[in-house]
Amino acid sequence: MPAYRFPQPPASDITPQQVYLSRRSFIGGAAAAGMGLTLGAGEAFASPLTGTQSAYTVNEPLTPLKAVTTYNNFYEFGVNKGDPAENSGKFKPTPWTVKVDGMVGKPKEFALEDLLKMQLEDRTYRMRCVEGWSMVIPWIGLPLSAILDQVEPLGSAKYVSFETVVRPEEMPGQSGFFQPLAWPYVEGLRLDEARHPLTILALGLYGETLPNQNGAPVRLVVPWKYGFKGIKSIVKISLVEKQPETTWKNSNAREYGFYSNVNPAVDHPRWSQATEQRIGEGGLFGTKRVPTLPFNGYADQVASLYSGMDLRANY
């Protein structure tokens, strides 16, 4: 695990890990005072819990920690689901800074310690994750809007772009003759999507610091979108006027659009998206499939962001 640690709350406030793993109810704020939560590469996410369950809460069993940390998409460490856990041991998540620039009044660099201190209140997020397979994960993190407020976006800023670190000496997927993607990995959101309360920068999961294979030390979580929008190991965030480049759209625009909202009514060119495989039920990598929900179950919270848009054309 990385060297950094969350501030330690009183023992009476800590929910034992075995409670997570037995999939009992998770009460927000119990895992780490002033923190939030995050996930792995091929996933989508859920909502904040602050003491009591809120309108954003996903009332579903948690995915076992072992599945969350061993079944990941993180191409910087390899293209197979088990590669990130196997190949990320040499990655160094500290020290770390995230530069925020572009069309802002006050560009700034945030050290990891700054992000840890920016927790506005005790926050945990129980997230549903979808990309053909699905998980429910308790993330630790802070709303992305808290970062954006500090840099004061200009009126001309319409989008937010993200960039991951490039360290081929520590990330074997970025080295060698075969390169599955162009580096650095880049992603983007519309500014209103980025400012939505459900969009977080995740710093941990299951009450612990974020493992390397899950995107340490800071990653994006956007619960109503497919998991490839959850860029990991972020080093730069920029406010821009025009729609930014995204890695998977650049790699295969026919299959991966900019918006990437979960829409079970639109099939992927190579498979149906009407159902998803629920990982960790019926064994570590069980075969249970459940109906995929529009906007990953967050339609009440986010559908208004896309009022009037053709979500088949803007996929």
C-alpha cells in the first residue's frame, strides 16, 4: 500500500473491515474522517452517504475487496484484468501533485496532502460500477467541484480535461514495442458534468488508501458513465473552451464516444449493453447478470444535464 494515510478517527467511529466484506449496510463517514471514496478502470459509480442514507445511496451489497483490487482495467500496467494488480508494485504514488490550469482565474497545483485536507465533511460514496461487468464499491474522495471552486473557472470555460501520469519505468504498459493506447491517457467532461455532486476525485476505497491498481493516488469517479471515463493517477486538470480529446474516442470513435453515458438501449457494436455481469456474487467472479439501468441508475439526478440531446448520436 502507498505510504500516505488518512487522518485517524476515534476507534468508535471506524466500521470494521469485516463488516464491509460481509456486505452489511455501510454508514457514510465511518471509514475515515473527512474523506470520500474511489474505484478501478472499468467501472461506474454511486453516491454520497453522510451519516444517514441519502437520495444518491445505492442500496446493494458491496463487492468483495479482493474482487475490487484484482479485477481492473488500467492499461498502463497491462491489458488483462489481472495485470494492474500484478504489475503495479513499483509505481510510486507519493509525492504527488495535480496541476489545475487553463481558463481559470487562479491556476494552482494541489499536493496530495492538500487534497486530503480538502474534505469538506465526512464523506463516503457507495458506487455502482458498470462496463459490461459491474461492482458496488465504497469510495473515499471529495467532490471535483471543490477543486474547481478554488481555481475560479472563467466564463469561457465549457469543458474540463484530465491527463494521467506517464512513467514507463514504473508502468510497464507504457513501455515496450506494443503500445495499446497513446500516452498520456486523457479524458474530458462538460463543465456542468464535472461540477455535479456525484462527480468525485477518489483517494481511497474500503476505508484505506487507493491501491496502485485502482488509480493511486487520485482518480476520477463519474457514476452515471462507463468506467473508461474514470481516468486514474491524474496529474493535470485543465479548463478549456472546446470539447477535449479523450483516449478511447481517439482510439476507436465508432465504439467509444465523448459522453459515454450508460444507455442500455444502445448496443455496443460488438455486444449488447442491456445487462451487466455482477462481479463477486456467486463466487469471486460470478456469472450473475442484472439489467443495466439508464444512466447507471442515476437518471433522477443527472438526466436533466442532457435535456434535448439525442443520446444515441451523443453516445
